[in-house]
Amino acid sequence: MKISWDEKTCIHSAKCVENLPSVFKVQDGKFVIIQDGASAAEIRRVVGLCPSGALSVS
Ligand code: SF4
């Protein structure tokens, strides 16, 4: 599974970093995604919380 993030679509609501910080985090001012930081089910759940549609899994 691969998590993708569309920077232009993101509205910086921080739902992802608040709900799954083992995967979605800000390091040195940059948004990073730890692809294997949680189970596929957890990742899908939190991707579904993104209000802008900037996150997707494939
Ligand atoms: S939840 Fe979606 S809109 Fe909010 S910061 Fe994360 S990627 Fe951006």
C-alpha cells in the first residue's frame, strides 16, 4: 500500500497528524509520511478523516 499526499489540495487541518502521528508528522517544517508507521486499516481510517481529499492510498 502506498500513501499519497497532494500538497496543493491539503488545507492543513492537521487531522492526519493528530489522529495518526506515527505515520503523519511534521519534521523540520516539512510534512512527512512514514509509509509503514501503522496498520493498513489504521491508515485507511485516518485517510478517510482528511477533509480535503489530499490523502489517498493505492
Ligand atoms: S488531514 Fe488532509 S487536509 Fe488535513 S493536514 Fe492532513 S492531508 Fe492536509
